[in-house]
Amino acid sequence: MLMDHTDLVPPIDGRQSPTALSVARGVGRLMLARGFAIVHELTLATGRRADIVAVGRDGEIWIVEIKSSIEDFRADNKWEDYRVSCDRLFFASHVGVPTEIFPEEAGFILADRFGAEMLREAPEHRLAGTTRKAMLVRIAQAAAQRLHGLMDPDAGTDLLE
């Protein structure tokens, strides 16, 4: 029997608030519309976990860090660590968070569950070739393992990330 692809709904891991999930959904729609493929909650080589990693058709890598409140932003002192793993770094939030708190050194996306708008482009800081290759392999493996995990939840693919 063939599995209907609509049955492959990824589980919510419980770490994200409903607001953050709504922002992530809107950002995902924006990235897809711009030709990017996305992976949520990707562990980077630094040990940090990026909220959204997006890969463009040309191999460009963007990281989007979601902030659901002023407190969430203020408690985060690790966002600069993401720069070593991407070509462009963005923050994303919703209308309830003042945009002026987000640093100019990163792009900014305003989102809700229905979509998103890029209010500020992120400055480009191109990855070295070896770092790009390592990131692309990390993204591809995570995406493939998650897909397989949806099809066979008992396979243990979550242990490989």
C-alpha cells in the first residue's frame, strides 16, 4: 500500500511557543516563494540550533532566528554565533515585537502564520567553500533523516542528528 504524502506531518517537539510556530510557518512560506528549501531546528557544527536554515537554488545559505518577544530577544546572546554557518542572517518576529530592537547587522522579517515580509535585507558574508559544503551535507542529511523518520518512526534516525 502506498502512503499518502499528506500523512507525513512532522511532529511538534514542544520547544517552540505557538507564536514562534506561527512566525516559522510564515517565514517558511516566504522562503519557499523565494525559491529556498528549508529545514527547521537544525543543529549546527558549533552546537547551536538554528530555528530555520534555508538553502537557495544556487547553494546560498540563510539562517533565520525567530524571536517571539522582547524577552526572548534579550535572553539570546548567541545569535552572532550563527554567522559562521550562513551567507545571510535574519531575525524574524511578529507585529507585537518592536522592530527597532533587532540589530542592523542582520536582516529582519515580519511574519504571521499566513506569510511574511522581508523588511530589511541581511548583509552578505559569503561562506568559505569548505564550510558551505559541510553545511549543505548537514542540511541534506537532516532533511533526509527526518523524511525517513516520518515514514518509519522506529528507525532511530533522530539519533543521527
